[in-house]
Amino acid sequence: MTAGNIGAWQKKPGDTLAPGDVLVEIETDKAQMDFEFQEEGVLAKILKESGEKDVAVGNPIAVMVEEGEDISAFESFTLEDAGGEKAPPKDAPKEEAAESSEPPDTGSSTSPSTLDKGKSTSEPSAEPQESDPTGGKLQPSLDREPAASPSVKALALEKGVPIKHVKGTGPGGRITKQDVEKFQLSAPASTPTAAAASPNYEDIPASSMRKTIANRLVQSMNQSPHYFVSSTLSVTKLLKLRQALNSSADGKYKLSVNDFLIKAAAVACKKVPAVNSSWRETGGQIVIRQHKNVDVSVAVATPVGLMTPIVKSVDNLGLEAISAAVKDLGKRARDSKLKPEEYQGGTFTISNMGMNAAVERFTAVINPPQAGILAVGTTRKVAVPSGNEESGVEWDDQIVVTGSFDHKVVDGAVGGEWIREFKKVVENPLEMML
């Protein structure tokens, strides 16, 4: 390309320019192309108006200044002030040959040059065909990057909208956020193109509670060296005791398996008090605080995330009181009506997924600053040797529990001792009544 016609200006004097903005349309005998500016600044003066024909490559067509400069000084600025107009080279090779042999701006003397980016210069070249490449970029309209701000491009990417297919309604055909939104609403959902363009995911903003849960769990895994101890427990006697107590309650209460496990955890914590402890820093000194009461945090799934309301002084409560407290705290947790002191603190935690028949066992993350948490799986019927020689086997109801302990506070042997005491109480549930 050696010359072109000036089409419609997309900017007027005084407008701010950003990289990628379309400055003006350039017409050749083959195509109409948009001239994108690649720097930041302000358009101070247009030297070649729309409709100008055969403007030689290298001729100044506009003046641009840095943002903040006074553009009024360029009101009387003319093409002659910029060095005058240059004529197209008479012996220039044909446009077709130039386009077919070498891409623009390769740095050679035969490569097609581009229009000046728009900055004025007062230093004319001796030979037009040897003018320095300006770095401007001419592209066919269909190939150029759509005129849109980064935020609009990000919105289109988020919505799955092909931005090249969006018709811009902003200044100079610039694509706006409204254009992207309207395109999404008007695109037929049943067409293959729309199906391919729609995102296959949804970004859900994290709630404040979810962020708090995430921070505490990351803190726990980073600062509490976990180790795990598992055991299989027989709950056949416990289930029979539960049935007998519920049958005689006359509707006053209805005990759950979890109520018994909470009480059993408190009994085990009293027998192995090292587990009922926490790692603390007080007065600039690191201490292991051993708690006198057993306050059991009970994991409750709520619509907004996991909460752990606290049943306080479980070691001093009976099964009926534990059951009533768990039901009350669980309901208010799901209704988001707990007071801070009802879910902040605790000395030990139980997380029971036994209601899900698919969960045989799992491990739980310690709730800092506590030193232990018990994960409870579902109840299974298992064939075990029978004391009756005639039948040979009998069915036993069993659960698998896994204790997670903080090795800073609880040594491995101590964690194993706690699991043994817990197993003993669960398999002999009448001990809870003592």
C-alpha cells in the first residue's frame, strides 16, 4: 500500500485515545480498514479530513499530544507546519506485488509501509519510500480486535458472548456492557452457536461465613499436625438401650444415637483429660490449657455452611438434657439465630455423617484451638461369631469412628487411649448412666 483515502473519523479533537481505539477509517482499492491507535494521548488536531483521496503513506494526518497538554495551541496548526505533504513514490511497485511478497513492517525497503500513527513530525524524509515504519497497524475490519474496554471483554468472556459478533453502539462503534447484555438476551438458546457460547460453569461469590470456614480450616491444617486413629465399635447394646428409653419416654423425649455418642465423648474426655485441652498463647507464653468442663461442639450442616453449636458441660448432663440441647441448637443454627457464645469455643467436636448410609468412615479437620474431633460413620450390620454353637454367627450393628488429634497437644498413645475409653463406654452404654 502506497496511498489511501481518508474515511470517517471515529474521534474528534479533544477526545482521549487509548491503545486499541479506532481513530479513523482508511480506504484502499481493496478494502476499508480501521486504523487503531496503539498509544495513550489526546487528539489535538485533524490534518486530513474525511473524504481526502490518495493520501501518501507517511503523510501526517493528525496531531496527538499527551494527556493534560493544552490542545488550543494547535488550533491554527496546518499540514505545512507538520512538514508539508509528500507525494506517492512514482516508481513504487504495484500494490498487488507488495502484498503478495512480503508482510508489512518487516524492516526491509520493499515491505509495505503503514500510515503514520497520527503523531505530527517536523522532520520530512528525503525519500518517501524510505520513511521509517511508525508501528501503526492496519487490519481488515473483520480481522481486527473488537473496540471494547478490558472490562467489557471480561464481561463477554464471563457471559460466554462471542464479542466479535457483537455490534457496538458506543462512540465510533465501540462495544459497551449494554451491547453484551443485549446480545446475550437476544441470542436464541436453542441454536448450536448459543449452546456453544454459553459458559459451562457458574461463579458463586463466597459468603462471609464460607470465607471464615475456609480460613479456619486452612489455619487448622497448616498449624495443627493431624494424626488419625480409627476403631470399629459395636452399637448393638446401645441401640437396644435407646429403643427401651424412647419406648418409656411417653413422648417427653426421643433420644438419637448421636446423643449417646456425645455423652460417651464427654466420659472419655474426663478419663483422658489431655484430649480435652487446647494449644494457647497467653502473656507471651505457650501453654496447653486443660479444661475442667467438657463442652462438645456438634457439627450441623446449615444452608449457609457448617456450624458447630456447643452443648456445654456435657459431663454434667443426662441424655434427655443433651438431646433437648442438640435439637434446640441445631434448629437455631439452621435458622441463623445462634448467639456468638453458642458456637464460639468448645473443648471437643463430634461430626456425625451416620445418617448417610453411603459414608462408612471419614476423617474430619480439627476445629482450632481444640485438640480433637471425632468423625462418625454410618451403622452397618456385620456377621460376627455367635456364642450360640447352633447358629454359628449373628448380626452385630457396628460403626466406624475416626479421631483426629493435634499432635502438638495429644501424643499418639494418648489419642489411642482416648479411643479405647470411648469404645468401652459405647459398647457398655449403661456406664453413661452412672
